[in-house]
Amino acid sequence: MNLVNIAKHLLYLTQSEFGFEASIPSDDEIYASQQLFKILKSLKDSYFNEL
């Protein structure tokens, strides 16, 4: 599974957990998106360190 597929899967899980609506994001959604960003950044950093 490559980095793009992981990102898409994590985004799907976040959307399915909180619902995907055009509304103002809740505190939980903001926190989840921040955590998702941290995970993706650490995956990207570790991937490029292995190259």
C-alpha cells in the first residue's frame, strides 16, 4: 500500500466516522484532521528517510 492509498483510506475513515456534510466542522473533526495530518507527515518523513 503506497502513501497515497494510505492517505485516501484515512480520509475515508475520517469522513465515515464524522459524516461528510458541508457544515461547520466540530471540535472532534478538527482534532481528527490534525491527527491525520501528523500521521501523514510522519509517514512521508519516514518514507523519504528510507530512500
